[in-house]
Amino acid sequence: MKTFVCAVLLGILCIPLSIAKEWSPTVQVYSREPGHFDKVNTLICHVSGFHPPEITIELLKNEQAMPGAKQTDLAFDESWHYHLTKHVPFTPKQGDKFACRVTHMGKSTTHVWESDM
């Protein structure tokens, strides 16, 4: 009986591990207003559809982290897929490159902002 109870408990503890799946994030990088040189704007990186919630978002200017970025609270939908948004004020200059680097479960991807210019 003791062996049976231990086996059942072990089985119950393993269920979350077997049904938990890793979902890679979907990343959108955009600006609040259309991109124009020398005009103040907001760079936004919206990351959604990921699980587990272990994630880091960096907003980059010429491959360097931009100071002053703010991030929303981590939120999730009914299927336990998470979403998160990070934003920072910026003024694009000709020749500058802006991007969002997302690191999820140790894997980094960089997504470039495409301006309207």
C-alpha cells in the first residue's frame, strides 16, 4: 500500500511537467507615431504568446541598451501564454538603428524597428 501511494504521488507531481510546454514569443517592434528623423517618438516592443514567463526585453540603439525604458507588468491569458510590453522615448537620427532583443529560456533574438522613412 505504501508503495502504491508513493507511485500515485509521484505520478501527480509529474503531470505538470509533462503538460507544460515551451512556447516561443511573438515579437512586434513599432513606434507610437510614424518614424521621422529628428522627431520625438516612442519605441515599443510588444512580446506575446510565450511560456514559461522567464523572459528579458531590451530596447537597443545601435546595439546598446537604451536608458529610461519602462515595462508593463507581466500578464497572461486563459491559456497561460504570457505577454509583456517595453517602451522608451526616442528621437531617430539618420544612421541610427533601433531594435528589440528578447531573451526567452536562454535563447536571444533581435528584432529591428522598421521606420517609415
